[in-house]
Amino acid sequence: MNSMQQNVSVIQTVIINKDIGTVFGYFSDYRNDRFWRKEVNSTKLNREPLGKGTIIVQDSFLSGKIPNYITTFVCTEFVPGSSIACETVAGDSFWSKMNRRVETAPGNKTKITYEIAFDIEIVKFGLGFRLPQFIVNSYTKRTMSKYLSVLKGILEQK
């Protein structure tokens, strides 16, 4: 990560009316992202089971100009039933990091905490122009909230 780059960092939480095992099993598997994060086209892992050191290759829609942007992450943390984190590999065009945590909430519910951080320059790359950081932050927060709502719906139907 370049110390001069500007990063966007957003954390969102949601309570899921489902047990922690079911929630973590689904939420920690990046291959499920395409079902609740609309920009994700597909995700591949270099090995199973998913764990620390696993390489995660994600194909995402950035814009009409860049409909298939490939990002390569490495799983940097994996605590079964609790948390998973990944970060872009050295040499990837734009730095980003995702942290996903679950914890038991009262009534056999589960609290999800989803944190993302990324180099704001990817927005310029995707759109062809810069947006002010406050706009990117606001948009990212709204989008994450929508995504977690979709994830909640999926998991509560399982």
C-alpha cells in the first residue's frame, strides 16, 4: 500500500435471524458473494477448504467500460466460525482488504460485521474520472447496507 494513496474504509453490521454456524459457513465463502454483491461476476479459490493462505480470484463488474475486472486476494486470517479476512496480493493494480466477522447475538441470532477498505483510485479507473472521497464513502456505505440486507434475506431463507 502506497502511503500517498487515499483509501475508503467502511464498516457495516446486521443481525441475522439464523444460527452462527449457518451464517459463517455462507458469509465466509467468497464464492457466494455473487448472490448478494451485485458487482461480483464470479469467484474462484485455488484450494479447498478455504483457509489462511488461500488465493481468491474475483471477477467483478466495475463499469460498462470495465465489465470484468480481476482482483486476486490472499486469505490473511481465518478463524473457523468467527472471522475471515483477505487482502489483495502484492502487484495487484489496486489495494483492497475485506474483513468479515460473526458473533452470537441473543435469541440464536448472529451479528455480522463486514468491513471493506480500498484504494479510491479504482473508482477513477472504473469510471474514467475522480469522485470526491466523501461521495465514494457515502455510496459505499449505502451499497454495503443494501448488500447486507440481501445477505440477510438469503440467510434467513436457509
